[in-house]
Amino acid sequence: MKLPLVSGKKMIKVLSLKGFQVVRQRSSHVQMKDSKGRFVTVPVHGEKPVSTGITLKILRGAEISREEFIELERKV
């Protein structure tokens, strides 16, 4: 399945559904953390979509599969 391109703001909403919370923001990068202590950094550049490579890195760090991400993205 092909990953959908989402903006940084939408990525934050998707990660929030998985229990991640915003810890801090420095410039245009938002750091999020979940209850297990996993950190991910999401670039937020307006409505510009997050690149596929960065999306995959975020998903690996958050331990979210492609299929699960696509499901969550449709809910937001």
C-alpha cells in the first residue's frame, strides 16, 4: 500500500490517536512522547506534506505499521 502524504499538523493528530503527546516545540519541529518513553520529531511547515522518508522514520520510531497509519489517517 502506498503511504498517504500528510502535513505535519495531521501527523501530530494521527500520533495523538496512538497516545503521543506534544512535549515541546522548537522552531518548526514538534517533539512528541508516548507513555512507553518513545520520542518522535515531526516537522511542521504549514500545509506542506511530510516527505515519505521522514514519514517512514516517524512510523518506525512510533512502532506503527503502514496499514495502521493508513487506518488512523482516515479517522482524522
